[in-house]
Amino acid sequence: MNITAIKADNGVNVEALLSARQALTEAPEGARFKWRATCEWVSGTHSRSVVHGFFGLGAEQSHKTAFRYDADHPELFAADDNGATPVEYVLVALASCLTAGIATVAQNRNIQLRSVKATLEAGMDLQGILGIDSEVRNGFDGIKVIFEIDADATDQEIAALVAQSQRRSAVFDILTNPTNVAVEVR
Amino acid sequence: MIRSPLRRYPPAGAVDVVVIGAGHAGLAMSRCLAERSIDHVVLERGETANSWRHERWDSLRLLTPNWQSRLPGYAYRGADPDGYMSASDVVDFIDGYSRFIGAPVRTHTTVTSVVAEGCGYRVATDRGEWRCRAVVLASGAHGLPAVPAAAEALPKSVTALTPKTYRNPSQLDDGGVLVVGASASGLQLADEVQRSGRRVILAVGEHIRLPRVYRGLDIQWWLDAVGILDERYDEVDDIVRARRVPSPQLAGTPERATLDLNALTERGVELVGRLVGVTDGKAQFSGSLRNHCAMADLKLARLLERIDQWAADHGDGPAFAPPERFAETRVEGSPRLNIDLARERISTVIFATGFRPDFSWLHVPVFDHKGRLRHDGGVVAAPGLYVLGLNFMRRRKSSFIHGAEDDVRELSAHLDAGLRVAGGGHVPRRAVG
């Protein structure tokens, strides 16, 4: 009987990521990226954002296509509900960043994933954005993420995947640490 | 009358090797060089074990038990093998070693610059110049406190201390204290200050959680037995990351009690995330505390499994108590993200955020783009230049007292071979002298 090492395949090209890591260690200027989005007001609270170009590896780059995102507010805010609310996009960003991280770390650790499902919930007290109580912040008072993961791994290995994906996540960092934001008018 | 060492060794001159620093590592190297009859001198800015005399807080004890304290040809022989040395015990131990090996130490000699010259080095000091063929940097990994940039934004009403400037709680006023960093020093200082009756907030980033005693034996015994302390720099997956790992949460007390975040929470210390900034008098903390605690708990669980496996492979003898598992780290409610230092009367911040070596006097192009010394397991990227005692330099134990021996044996052999290849051999000269 032939015994061959079982190789997990989560569709992540870890070799390419590892060689990029090596290349960018030697040429750190190539690691400086700029992410971009544009946004246009449509009507009411409805806006449409487009994501297409970005800068990285020392040159202008772009996605295969321009991705469009409608944002609005639900009808109970007296809006037309043409899309997710901006704060829901924040949850989408966090969930997709952590999920991508889990797939990558699992691949690197040779763990086969069968399903990964995240459910997110963020609390927000509207007394903040409505200016009712100045002690209440505008943003979330906390975010809860629950992962349900089916994989060829022990519970502890799965917990370690989820922990490592947070450690390496850009959106987790953006949400948990302060970021300077400069807004100007031209 | 005993002749002064100053008479035995000239104040300056030519020598094969200059060792900079008469701490445990520099002296261990001196011993190995002497065994190889390599002519050398050990330059020391103060006295032997100087930083242990002047740069440690009063209650500090080693993280390693006494039985583990050993140097080439020398070991702890006291009455308390399971105890932990105080700083003055360490001074006595290292002083005793220096006398035992008769090390050629030139005390009160501060190195002001090292430059390459010919096929060797010129070492300038405040007491004359040395010319040598090789230099061993043994001035330690703890030359400068690594204080985060946020420290610069602290309000003037706040006193900033580091483990080098903190001595004991009596130097503090009675305001609250923010301790930044959850390694061994951070936890020990948070504990001591909290017990003094002051309010303590502890900012926690990545950390290593360890029980003091596991299955009836000191955790250091297990780390040694399982082979973890002997893991080599060229065998681990990511040495850059391994070298950044902070010191484990340990304390050396007579009770051999475990000091972890849960113990501090029980005593009333407030846990917050990593300090990420200070703006308008408000300290800001990361929202990542839960994940940092979860990662430390997971790492601890993996370590204990590895230990249990090793114990099982070695017959699970009666010497070992049954396996234990420890409660996960409790992070209560919503840890605070902002603290107004003035409003909450926080008058002291202690930065227990690690150290970096001070090589400001080393004028040889051996630093990377981040100013870190480039070396391969202590063999620095310039011929005849060596370093000792850095975190995980050749082995996980490299920065411990007992970790020096294996490193200096290998590096002295490398150094010796280099001198022989370079020619002009030290051996004949020594033989005729």
C-alpha cells in the first residue's frame, strides 16, 4: 500500500504568498500599498461606491473589474433601503478578512476546511449618532463574531486558526486600534 | 600582599580578543578562551555583574531556579536548589565565578568605540585603546528600554518609569499606576504595586503564559527535559518571530506561586489591551485583549500536551504528579479602550515593554535597515566579531545564565578557528610568553 502525505487544498496558493513575503522582506518599498475607493451620492442616504484601482508593488494596479456597492439605510429610518448600511459593510469587511485569514492559515498548516461560517453582531446605541446623549459613542459598543468551522482538525487547532487569523487581520487591526483619518474638501 | 589586577594587566595595548562586558556571558566566554589559551581581556564599564548591581528593582528574582544556574565549570552549590536568586545573589554568583576562573577583567573601563582596523579592531575606552583581532560583544541584551512611541505623548503630570528606574512602591506617589506590558516584569511590577495599596491598570499585548510549577516540578525543569530550551535558532520555523517572544509570565517566589493574569484580576488589577497611543491625556488601548489572552491560553495548552506526551514516553514515573489544566484567562465585560489619565489620577506609567541592546559605540557596518545587529547565531556579519546573550541567539535558552555555556563553547571554537585561519597564530605566541 502506498502511503502518501495528505495535502490539504483550500484553494489558497500559500507558496505564492510565502514567496511574496520573502520578496517583500528584501524589498520593503514594494510592500507599501494604497487602497482606494470612490463614492458618489445618489439620493437621500443612498450612495454608490466603486472599488477598482489600487497601488502596490511599486506600480498602479487594478481589480479585474470595477466592483460597485450600494449603501443606504433601512425603511424604518425613512430611507429607501437600496443597500446595506455603512456599518454593515464594516461587519462584511471584518468577516471576510477573518475568513480569508482562516483559509490561508489552514492551508499553511495543512488543515483541510470543509465549511467556514461566520455570524456577526454589533451593538450600537442610536442615542450616539442622534446626538441624544453625548456620553454614548457613535460607533459600535462591541462586535461579536461566531465562527462555525468544519475541518480536519481538533477543536484546539481550529481555535488556533481563528486566533491566528485575528492576529494577522488588517480589518481586525483597523477596528481594534486607532487610525488617523484626514477628511478634506476640494 | 595581593597584587592588584591593574598591575597584572596593562591598562591597554594589544591582545587577541577583547570581550566587552563582565556579566555571566562575557565571563563564560573568558573561561572558554582561557581553556584555548587565547590571550584576551574583559572590559567592564562598572564592576562585574554591573547591571545586576545597579539596574534591577529591589524585589527582583531570577525566573530560573537555583539548580539551573550554572556556567562553564561552575554551578550553584547553595542550600536552596529550588529557590530563586535575588539580584544580589546573582552578583555574588557571577562575582564568585569571576574569581573562580581568574578572569582578566578590567573594571571601570567604558568602551567608547569599536572600529575595524587592518584585519582586526580598535577598541577605544575611557582608559586607553586596545587593538585586537576579535571582539566579543557581551554587554547584554538589556542596554536600553524599548519604550513605545506613545510615551512621548504622556501628560507632564505623569511619571514614566522602566524596570531599570523602578525600585519599589515607596518611590511612587499614591496615584494610580498604569503598567504597560504583560511579560515577567510587567506582571511582577503590577502585582507588587497593587499589593502596596495603589490602583493598577495593566495593558496586555502578546504574552507567554506559564505555570510556575507543573505536575510537581518547576516549569523550567520541564522546558529543559522536553528539549524546548535547547531548540536551535536554525531549526525553528521563523527565528525573527521567535526572537521577539517576550519573557514568560513567571515569578520566583518562595511559595513558587503562579503569577498569571487571572491571579492579578483576583487581586483587583484591571486588564486592558495593548497601549496603542496617548491623545489629549487619554491612553488608548487595543480591542484585541481577548485574542491575545486566547492565543496565550492555546499556546500553554499545546505546551502542556507536549510535556504530558514526553512524561508518558518516559514512563509517567511516580516523580510526576498527574496532568493539570488551568482555567482560561478571564477577560471580564468590555475592557476599557480609553482612560483619561488625569481624571483617573494615574500618576505613573511603568513601561515593561522589553529592552534592546545598546551598540551605539559599535562603528562597524553590521546593522540591518531597522538598526538590528546582523548575526548568524552570534557570529556577527563582520570577521572576528561575536555577540552573546541575545534573545534566542543560538538556542531558546541563550538569554538565560545557564544558556551561555553551549553558546560560548561553540562561538569560542568558531573564534579560535578564525584566528588560526587568519594566521599570526595566538598559540605560538602564548607558548613562548
